[in-house]
Amino acid sequence: MIFTQFVDDALGCASYLVGDESTGQAVVVDPAYAIEQYLEEAERREVRLVRVLETHTHADHLSGHGRLALKHELPVSIHPAADAGYPHDKLEDGAEISLGEVVLRCIHTPGHRPEHCCFTVVDGSRAPDPWLVLTGDSLFVGDAARPDLAIEARAGAEGLFHSLRRLTELGDGVEVYPGHVAGSLCGKAMSSKASTTIGFERRFNHALASDDVAAFVAESSGISAPRPPNMERIVELNRGPFVGAQPEPLELPLPPD
């Protein structure tokens, strides 16, 4: 399996390249607008990019899915609840994206946004069970996503509670690679660590400490952190027709203070 994590230190955003060495195919998950890093990594690893997967419509940065679709003819997949205004393949819960021995499986995990999905990654040449899970904006290292950016906070928090419990059904040894690290406005107490495991988070993450839905909703929906700058405009651009005519985005969020 080929696996590379890319972290934007300014915004605390993470994206991923997942590939299969035997077939030479790879996907990009949650690409940043600066797509050159994925193209260079694909060339270095001698794989061909075949698809873009979005865990959700991002609110804090401009996605690179438009540039990859327009310039490199890559199809884009996202859950139908995103109501995306660009050509896309719909990702439903349980859907599989096969690259050969490497298979990504979709888990619908609403909460941060209604369309949010995580992806478990199985390397069949190693074992039939997931090796890792890409958790996007759901489970972070030491924290969970905020539920107030897309829908009413309490409704989002209740959805997030159940989504996090679905993730804890994975084995303790499954590695967790989130969509954000410290510095992002999409959570309030996440670690600067770039990865963790289900077992570690089950033991130490406050968001997984209780099975009391009401207590979780009260705590999670009480977030007082500022929203990402230009959030409404960024969501509009990421959900609308592909953006990608210019090498640099017209509007970018400001780094958090």
C-alpha cells in the first residue's frame, strides 16, 4: 500500500494520497487547492491518480477537487447530502472504492456536516480488516469536530455522537488519520499529533468518555470558538461548479490567530 499524509501547517488541514503498488492506481482524499503536491507524489511513487474523494464540503479552505477534475479529468466522489453543484459520483454508506488489493470503504458519519463520511482503508495483501481510517472532520486526535458549522448545533452534536460510536466499533489497533490537527478552527482541543489509534482515543479522548448522549450534546454544542473566516463564501465555492481556472485561489481563508 502507498500512503502519504500532507499537512498544511498554516490552517491545520490534512489531506491524503492512498494507492496500490500492484495496480499503480491512487486516490486523493480531501485535496487542498495546491494540487501540485499530489501530482509530484504520484509521479514519485509511480502511480496514476484515478479519483478524488471528499469527506465533506469544507468550510475553512478551498478544495483542489475542481483543479484535479478540470485539468486532470479525475472524477470526484462525495455523499449525496452535500447537494454538490458539480459533476460527481455519489458515495453512500458502505460503498467501496477498489484500487486492487487496497480498498477504501465509506462510513457515513454525519455530525460536522450532514454529508460527512470517513474512509476505512484495507490492504488485502496484509489482512482483511482495516489498517487505518481517514476520519476527516469527525474524530480528531484528542478531540471531536464542532457540530455548529452546517446545521443547528444540538442536532449536529447528536449526529456526531452516534457517528463517533460507529468509529469505535473499529479495532483498537486501527490507525486514525484526521482531516485536521492543532491550529484548525474545526475543533477546540485537538492535538498537534498527526495520527493516533482507535484504542488510544477510546481511552483518552474526552469526546468518547461517556455514553450519555445528553451530556455529549450539551458539551459539544456549547463551543464558543470563532467560525472560519469567509466560511459562507468558501462553502459556496466548494459546493458549486468546479473552481480551478487559476493556479492560485481568488479567496483564501486567513490563518487563525
